[in-house]
Amino acid sequence: MFGADLGMVLVYSALIMLAFMLIWILLVPFKLFNKILINTALGIVCIFVYNLIAGFAKFDFIGINELTGLIVAVLGVPGFIAIVIIKALI
């Protein structure tokens, strides 16, 4: 007989699928972590620039703390805009 046994083909294909699933499981959290890290850094920079401009324009400052960092980390720039709007309304 030529070729491989059907059982060996199934074992190799199952191992290849398992390898792809493990790689996918390990890479997805890193993508989420990188997105949150980039959103946090961009939001903190936006708040910092807003506070610099607020000093000249006599606006209220936005504090950089855990709550604003969390809001900006989850929502990104729209979170920063929401913080600015909420700060203007208060």
C-alpha cells in the first residue's frame, strides 16, 4: 500500500489544529493588552495636552487618576471626550 494510514493522517491533522488553537489562545490576550495599553497612553497624553491648554484658557483641569485612566483605557479617545463633556457639565 502507498501513502499513510488513515489513523496517522487524523492524528497529524488533530495535532496541527491543536497547535493553531493554542497559538490563537495565546495571541488574543496580547492583542487586547496592547490595545488597552495604547488607549491608556493616548488618553493620558490627551489629558495632559488638555491640561496644558486649560492653563492658558482658564478651563478646569482634569486629574490623571485611576478612574480617568480606566475610562480612557477602555474607551480610548471617545472616553477622553466623554470626560471633557462631563467635566464641562459639572
